[in-house]
Amino acid sequence: MIDRLTKGVKASMAIAWFYGVQNIRRSPFSVVNFILTPVSILFFIYLFGGARATTYGVVGGLVSILVSSSIIIETDAAFIRIILKVQDMFVASPASAVSYAAGLAVAELINGIAGVGLFIGLLAYYHPLAPLAVLVIAYACTLTWVSITGLGFLISSFARDPRDLWVYSPILTVMLSFVPPVFYPLTTIPSSFRFVAFLSPTTYAAELVRDAVGLSNTSVPLVSVGLLGYSLLLIMVAAKRTKWMER
């Protein structure tokens, strides 16, 4: 059992190294790709909204970078399977589907980690973070990465044509990062319609981070359980529906 687990971790690390670290070494500007839009939005929020609004922009930027760098697994996984046919090689190898998926997920996180670090640094600059706040933010970031990666991997399994590869990621990034209350407070939405916002996992993540820095009074245990439930649901559905071996 331990030997099997060790081999799985090694396989995941190898995949993460090749598609994450090596990808950055080949194309360093790919990191900038995930940072550019949130930084641009933050600039205009600072320009027209002032310091308090800027903190909302920093929270939104943090969540949006996690979304954009995680949902891209939809494109990468489908490209690897349809164009490169590399997934067939992993199917024939001792590596399991879990090791393969985990490796790709970590690789995408590596591509976005610079942006995540930048926005957490900005968050700490505007609001000194207590140890408990750091734990809450880490929890929110981890489960956002897990849930959005699960969603992306699930969608990738339905792609059958190369023309489908670059269609969904930009749309999903907008739908998950800019439509829900991620860059703006939840209270902006009329109370009778706020339940709609919680249909998106990013609402839970943004509320947790805002609560950690004193910008929200939402129930932390309730939102934490909601984000955890959403993450588990997406991972379970992705594991059930994703096709590892083509029939």
C-alpha cells in the first residue's frame, strides 16, 4: 500500500514538474497571463474607488487568479488527450488516473502561484493578517483550487474536437470570477436574490477571504462548510464522469 502510494506521488510530481515548472522555464511570460487582467481591474478599482474598494479588488484578484489558473486544466487535459495522445501513454503506464489528475492540477497551480503570492502580499499590506486569518485564506484558496480544477477536468472529458479546446476556459473564468460577488461585496446584491450568488463556489471563497480581513460578517463556519461541500461534489462528479480509458 505504501509502495503504491509512493509511486503515485512520484508520478504526480513528475507530471507537475513537466507541465508546471518546465512550462514556466520554456515560456516565463505564461505566468504574466494569469496576473495581467486582475492587476488591470485592481488598478481601475483603486483609481475610482479608493483604499477600501481596493481591498475588495485584491480579494477579487486573488480568487480570479486561482480560477483562471485552475480552470485552464480543461484546455490542457483535453489537448494532451486529443492532440498529443499522451494520456494513452499514462493509461498504459502504472500511473493511476488519480496520480495523473493530481499532477496536472498541481502543474496548473504552479503556473498561477506567482499571482497568488502577489495578491496575498497585497492583502497583507492593506490588512495585517492574524494567524487565524492566514489559515482561513489558505483554506479558501486550497478549496477554490480543488473545486475549479475538478470542474475543469470534468469539462475536459467532454471535448471531442480540437476546436472545443479554447472555447470554455475564458467563458468559465468570466462566469466564476466577474459575475458573482468576487470583486464586489455580496451586500451589493438585493437580499432576496443573494442565494443565486451562492450557486458559484467562488462566492464562498471570496466571502471567506473578506471575512478574514474584516470586510464581511458572513458566518465563517457556514461558508466554510458550503465551500467544502461544493469542492467534494465537483471532485466526486469529475471522478465519476471523467473517462480515463477510451472505449
